[in-house]
Amino acid sequence: MLTCIKLENFKSWKDTGEVTLAPITGFFGPNSSGKTSLLQALLLMKQTVDSSDRGSVFHFGDEKTLVDLGDYESVIHKHDTNRSLKFSIAWNSMREFVLPDAYSGGDVTGGDEIRFEVASREESDRSGKSVVVEEMTYRVAGMQFGMRRIPDPVGYELFASGPGVNIARRPNRDELYMHRRNFHVFPHWADKLLSDDDLTFDLEYGLNLLLHDLYYLGPLRAHPNRIYNRSGTKRVNIGPDGANAVEAILASLEARERIISSGKPLFQPLDKYIAEWLKHLGLIHDFRVAPLAEGRRFFEVKVRKSPGSAEVFLTDVGFGVSQILPVLVQCFYVPRRSTIILEQPDIHLHPSVQAGLADVFIDAWRKRGVQILFESHSEHLLRRLQRRIAEEKIDPEDVKLYFCSTEDNGNSRISPLEVDQFGNISNWPKDFFGDQFGEIAAMSNAALARQGDSE
């Protein structure tokens, strides 16, 4: 699980400072305040490690990637290419790192929280512009392992420090390593310089695994179809627009996967669990995915709005069902202990359903260990989270809420919302969701004025 992120000189963020992440983390604030950029930094790192291009420091994107950020000049703060772009993330590993002691021959316990930091910049040469890594570091339990760029002659040197850590032999000036690889990868043969040959691979693999198990659902979701074709491919990712949500349900049914239910039966297939949530949210009474004919690989999704209503296609009911369906599938289909990024999950939803999303997030965390990072404008979603904290349905430490704003100089600013054990927010920002009392007062004054004119 991701535990922290820090950005410097990324888009509108000069410096976010340490942003602590929890099982459920929400970012609120006005448009263009930097909420989305926080999440885009994670997507940039993910699409880079997922890319087949191993020779680029960052894959800024194209029409096929999760996010298309243009180029270095587009993402660097205030478009100043003399600045360094810096990312830092921390996460809890699924296993504890145990490192060999280079001096005693025993082991040094490394802990299970890992932090990764990278600084990069753009440079020009005769072949054009390129992004290079200035310094890259992995940290675990007081130990650090990394590489830094040496200007003359150009290359990289490795460094390591901490209890029981040693570089077996340090390269001299003729042995500096070149680096034409992704932002998180050590130079070739770096493992030969460390006392533990597998260490660099383990660290890189841990970050790869973390980013591989990060899934994204954007605000613009695909319209439902009348007929779905089951390709037979096991899809883990339903796509940034949720277009593969129904196929994911079919894949889950074929694999006979089950989800722990709060009702009866205790374990339910994904389609029944989705139906249970859609009914709980008040959107429909019944939901099912069925083949058009026995043995055919074409399927239809049928729903009923109420117990006595006729069954209709998913395309023939309100827009809200097709908007929340990908959110539900994403939360309960991705592998356990994954991280999900949701951009405006509440868009096009009724206020009561927006509030219900908080319960979906809590359920996904408690049942499957799924971490949720979301950005939203929904007061109803926030209020429900506050209520569930007060009701002790979730621990305050498992929820982190932030307010993003823009300063006069154009820089984004992030402020943690201080939520107590009763769900109260002690540092509520001014006009967080608009000036509600001001609107009511203005309406009352207008009504009084009109009444006075009519007398």
C-alpha cells in the first residue's frame, strides 16, 4: 500500500511536501487547484514501468496511455526546463526485506516500508533534448542504495550507506556507468558492486509490482452496450473508461471467484455482489449478465428498476447505473491489496449515490484490502465519510482528506483536513463547497425586496 507521495516542480506543484496516504485518501478543492496532477504523477510512473520502451527515463504518454502529459517542458513547473523534476513515494512491502551484513556475514533486518526518490532534468546535446536521471535512491530501515550523475566524465556512480551495507568495490573514473533506462532502474551490472547480488533486482521489482497493481478509472466512462462479446481473455484492468467492466464480470464468473458478503450467502460471485450494491444504492432492484443463447459467447446485461417492473437492457435505464458500474467492478475485481485511482467517481450521480460511494470504498478496503485514492467535488461523499468515522465504521487513521487550492503566484497548495474521532473537521477551509450561508442570505434578501416592491 502506498503510504506517502511528494512532488517537486511537477505542473502547478512547486513542492507538495510530504502527503501521507491512507487506505482511503480523498483530494478536494476547486478546478485547476492541482488535485488531478497529484494522481497524474503516479500514473506517469506507472505507464513508464508498464511501457515496452526501457530506454526512456519517463514515458510522458500518447493517445494509448493512461495520461498524455506532452513532454518535459509541459510538466515542469512554470515550464522552466532548468528546474529538476523530483518524485518521492513510499509504500509498505508485502514482505520484510532481510539484507546480508557485509561485515559480519549475518543478516540485517531491513523492515517492510520502502521509500523511492528520483530527481531528473532535461539536457540538450548534438542529438537533441533528452531527460536524464540526476539521482535515484531507494531507502529501507535506515539504509540507502542509489546512483548519482557525475558530470566529468559523464556517467553514474553507485552509493550505499547504513548498518551492514557495503559496496564491494567502488568504480574508478574509468568505470562510471552510463544510464539509458527507466527512472527507477539501476545501471547494468550494478548488482556486481553490492554485497548482495539480488538487492537491486528486489528493490526494482518491488516498485514495479507496486505500480503494476495500481489501477485507474477516469471521469469519462464508456456508454453501455446492448450486446457484449466475451473474448476469453482474462482482463485485470477494465480500462480508464471502464469499457471492459462487463467483460471483467464474465471473466470473474468463469474463474468462479467469490467475494465475502455481509448477507446470505456468505460468499457471492461478482455479478451478484454488484447487484447487491446497485440495489443498496437505490439505483435498481435487479441486475444480471446472461448469454444470448446456450454455448454462445455473446452476453446481455438486463436490469429491473423495481420488483414489479419489466426487465430492460442496461442501455435503457438511467445514466447513473452505467457511470457507477465501472467503479463497483474496479473496487471488487482488481487483485487484493491493489491501489485504485478514481478521478471524479461521483460524476453524473445523484447526491444519495455520491454519499453511498463512501460505503463502497470502506467495503472494498475492509473486504479486500484495496486502497482508494480519489479526487472529487462531492460534499455528499465527504459528509458520508465523516459520518462513518463518527459511527466507528472506519478508523480516522484509515482516512486522509486534503484540500487543494491555488495561491496568488499560481502555485498549488495542499492542506490536510483535521478529522477527529467524531468525524468533525476542525480546519474547514473558507468556501470549501461554496458560500452556502451567503447564498441563503442573498436569496432571503431578494425575497424580502420583492415582497416589499409588491406591497
